[in-house]
Amino acid sequence: MDKKVYIRSIASISPQKTFGDMMSTDELLEYAGDKFTCVEPDYSKIFDPKLIRRMSRIIKMGAATAIECLHKSGVKMPDAILTGTAYGCLEDTSVFLTKLIENREDMLTPTAFIQSTHNTVGAQIALILKCHNYNNTFVHRGFSFESALLDAMLLLNENENTNVLAGAVDEITNNSHRILSRFGLYKHHASNRDLLLSNSKGTMAGEGASFFSLTNQSSPENIAQLVAMATFYKPLDIEETEKNIVYFLEDMSTDMNDIDLVILGKNGDQKGDKVYDHLSHSIFKNRETIGYKHLCGEYPTATAFAVWLASTILQNKMVPGFVGVEKNGSPIKKILIYNHYERIHHSLFLLSA
Amino acid sequence: MSDLKKQIIVQLNLKDLKPEDIGDDQPLFVEGLGLDSIDALELIVLLQQEYKIKLSNADDGPKVFQSVRTMAQYIKAHQAQKE
């Protein structure tokens, strides 16, 4: 990429207090059981009440985060809105399908149908902003956020003075959680405080919305630079993963010793965590590493929260207290994020101050 | 009319409104309750579900959905016809 990609502002609604006035990242909010739930703001202070009545939870989470992010950036009208979501608007889909069965495919109400499509969040953001610019939603399971971000990076590389709003959102609904639980993905009686050390089968389900205002214009107001992002699919073994990480850094002319912090996608599942544990003892041996899924849980677009966390660390020049790791010593200038979803979708992000 | 108002509130998810907040003759669309074309579809479904009335002529819509009173009158007239 010829042009640099900067993060001008960030916003996130997550199971921690990460949004707006209630932002408090010192203390970890604890969750017990098998899932996390987002801490949501009072949406009546953000949206017109007439809009809210048609917005399901995921739409409110996504749109509120996008609006807050844009507000912080000072950009009034983004040149593009890019959204990643693996599951889309599940609650509305569930309402629509339930009515379809109950009413025997007759007398179906339009709202749940209209709002059940995956691109509803991106569309709602555009409607609120009255933004007629490029708008795309990416639904690629564990690469949904990465695909949205890649599109953003390509747009920023191809155009001058461009501002792009990109992010990801996914929700847990009762139905989706029940179905996913049947696959044995989650622990039964877990606690997020010791999730990353649990080393047993399964993880905790998570959800969240994170948006980023990205620009190719250099400014002291930018909070970080998104140096690079890469994905790889179903690596053969840990050695291949290791090679991919090394090549990724070499491509960016970055030495492992330049990395001040590595954020890993550990989620407490013994099968999935093997690769993280191996890397911590091999290429990341002398690097400071932290996890983040004890904050937000596991979901296909959790990497958006990881990028939010990395940006927050670079902006504040310290690791927030809720991560639960004391980071002393040299200032954090370069962060590498490595994550995999279900050992299938692997992604790498390199951010710098 | 109170029952009809309750049904409208549920169907359109007007959480902040109580039946008494909706005037009998208050316009439902634009300057009144501020409903829009999607709400019109929801109201058509409501008539079908609750009162088994199919609005066959689209031109009747603006008259029928003028206010809660016009809706109630339309429902009564339809029920009287059936009897």
C-alpha cells in the first residue's frame, strides 16, 4: 500500500464499560456462566425515539458506535461506510421466521423482514447520516471485520484525502446462543476472570460493536496508524502459522524485537489455545503478550474489539486496568494482534503509535 | 377505541406512548403520530390479524388510516356487513 492508513477515532460497545460517558476501563466487569452481555448506553439520548422503535439491539449497538466514532473524529460525512458482521441481525431474523411459521406464511409484518438483512446496520448508519456514499457490508464469518477493513484500506490507498468509517458488530440472541451451545462451543460454568487460564473445552460467547474512523491524512489528531493487516485460512499446522506471522512482519520490514506488545486471541478453549501457547514460547518468547477475550468473549468479529483495545493502548500509552496485566518499562509504540476464530480464520494486525 | 389504540401501540412498538396519549381524531401520519409507509403496512396486517379484514382497495387506505376513529369506524362497518 502506498498511502498510510491512520485511525482518527474509535468507539466500542462491549461487555465492558467502553462507551461514551460510562467509559471506565480500570476495573474488569465480571461474567459467570457461558456468555457475556454488552453494557449498552441509554439509546434515547443518541437516537430519535421514532427511529429507536424500529431498531433491534444489534442495530442500536452498531449505529450508536458508528455515530459516536464519527462524532469523535470531527468528520461529518464519511466517504464510505464499511461494516463487518458474521451473523447479522439475528433477533429480527428470528422474529420474522417465527411469524412466518406461526402465521403460516401469511400476514407477515414488514419491519422484522426489512430489518433482518445483514446490511441493516450499515444502511441505518447511512440513513441517520443521510450519507449516499459507498456502503458495503461483509459477511465472511471469522473474516467479516477483516474484509471490511481490507476494503477500507484499499479505498484509502486509491483515493486522496479520504475518510472511511469501518467497523464490525455481532450480537448474541437467546436462539443463536442455544443453537451454538449445542455445538459444544461454550463452557458451562466459567468465569471471565480466569477464562484465559482455564485450559478446558470451550469458551464463553461474546458480542460487541466497534467502529473506526480511518483516514489517509496525516494529523496530530490521529491516534494510531494501522500499518498492515493480513489473513490466512486453515493453516496446516502451528509451524505454518508461525511462518505466516514472521513473513507478515518481514513484509512490513518490522523485526520481532520492534514489537512492544502482542495481543493474542486466547479464549480458554484448550484446543484453540494450543497455538497461542506454542507461539508464546517460540516467536513471542521475549515479547510482552496479553489476551483480550476475557473482556469481550469469543465471537467471529472479536478482532474489531482487539483493534479497539490496541488503539486505546497506543492512544493512552498504557494498558487499561481491566486487562489485568501490569505493563511497565518502555512505552508501547508497536502492537501486533494475532487471532484465530475456530482455528479456521487467522488474522494479523500491526498498529503503531 | 381503547383496545384498538393498545393494538396499534404493540404493533408499531410505540413504547413511549399510552393509549390515552393518542387522540381519537389525531392524524396517524405525518404531523400527528408521525407514522410512515412501513407503519401503514403494519396497520394493514393488524386489521387482517385482529379483525380478519383485508383492505382490498388501496385507495381506501388514506381514509381508513386517517385517525383511530376512522379505523374504528371502518372496522365497525366491516363487522356490521358480515353480520
